[in-house]
Amino acid sequence: MEEVKQYQDQAAEAMESAVMFLDDTLAHIRAGKANVKIVDGIRVDYYGQLTPLTGVATVTTPDARTIAIQPWDRKMIGDIERAIINSEVGITPVNNGEVIRLNIPPLTEERRKQLVKQCRGEGENAKVSVRNARRDAIEKLKKLVKNGLSEDLEKDAEDEMQKIHDKFIKKIDEVLAAKEKEIMTV
């Protein structure tokens, strides 16, 4: 019985990881609103070391359409600007000598639909991960039956796995719905 609980916990942990990964992935998708996570992946050459942007500057969102980047060392402005231009962010930085601004352009209807489609694809990947975790746990439970676990306990454990699975699928749907709403809001 202890092994059953262990398998369920492992599966729940894997499912939680899938939801957290989805959440992080969706946060990096530009939704027409300024979000500091958009620049998370940018690395700046800081005295020969590739350093995360947040390690050399303060990144803020003064309004819904702007990301402001204030370097701690003014000499770094050129390096930060180059790093942004060379990144996959796709936004041209505006530099006034002290602060670098990234103006987030409004999304077209077509682009919004593409982003929603991309989000749904990421959501489907997360759901597949959750289903795989459930399948793996159920396979382990079936092996326990061969090693002496009663079939009734195995069926109860399978039902419990299904409830855990349904809970995480619902979480994924909620995360996707929130992101879709954010993208489609003009």
C-alpha cells in the first residue's frame, strides 16, 4: 500500500512540473502587454562573462506597453542594446543615454490568433506530459498486482490517479484560458 502512495505522489509531482513548465513557457509569449519575463533569456557580455540582463540592470514596466531597462553601469548601455537586438525578442530598443526602453507594439488580430494557437499547442504538450505521468503510474500499479497487491486496491488506486489527472488537466485549462484572455484583450 505504501508503494501505491509513492507512485501516486511521483505522478502528481511530474504533473505539477508539467503545469509549472507550461506557466513559465506561456509567460515568455508576448501578449501585447509589457512583461519583464520577455527579456529573461537575454544575456549581456559583462567584462567577458555572459550575464543575465537582470544581473546588470534594473528591468521594470512603467506602463502596459513599455519595458524600461536601467543599467547599473552607464557604460553597459551599448552592450545591453546589442544583446537585445541580437536576441529573439524582436523589439528594437530605444536608448536615451540613461535608460533603454522597449516599446511593445500592439498586436494585430491575426497575430493574436497565432499566439493563441501557439499557447494551445504548449497546453497540449503539457496535457500529454500529465497523461504520460498517469500512464506510467498505472503501469507500475499493474506490476504491483503481479507482486501480490489485490485487484480492488489497484482499481481504487487507478481511480485516485484519474482524479489527480483530472485535477491537473483542469489546472492546465485554467492557465490556458487566462493566457488566451490576456492575448485577446485589446
